[in-house]
Amino acid sequence: VQLQASGGGLAQAGGSLRLSCAASGSMFWTNVMGWWRQAPGKQRELVATITRAGETYYVDSVKGRFSISRDNAKNTIALQMNSLKPEDTATYYCSAGTLRSNMPAWGSGTQVTVSS
């Protein structure tokens, strides 16, 4: 499966951004799709996932602020990021796989920068 991410950019604290990711190729690897992020000097962190059935997962630090959605017909996911904080600044990566613990497909990263 190939993943193409878009969106991101620069926002002020309290603002919003939206990320999108489109999958193509073998859909076998898209039971779970989601977003990871990596800030400079930090480990990559799983931010949010959504299954084909619509089950979602969020890391505690984004609960209530981020919302992940999915369009199975178009093989796309989106991450709506509201109430952004400077600590959300990172490179965000779209990922997909069969389980949240097995997401071997990666798209190119998209930068999100939140200024205070």
C-alpha cells in the first residue's frame, strides 16, 4: 500500500490544522490507519488510529483536541487538530497496517509547527 499525506503547516497556539492521508494499492494493509508524530530529539509517538470499522484510539495528550476520521470508499483518513499547543509541533506520518501493533506502511512526513 502507498500512503500520501497532505496538510499540516504553521498555526498559532489554540488554532487548528487538518491532515489528510490517501491510500492506494493493496488495501489488505489498511485495516488500521493512523498518524504518528516525531518531534526533534524525541521518539516517534502514535497519535491516533482508526480501523475500517471506525474504532478509534488517541494518545492521552491529544484526547478532546484531535479527531480522526475515515472514508473507506475513498481510502482516506483525516486528522482534525484543534486547540493546538506548541508541544504538538512535530513531523506527522501517516501509517497503515493490520493491527495498531502492526503498522508497517508509512507515508512521507508532513510538518506541523505550532507557535506560542
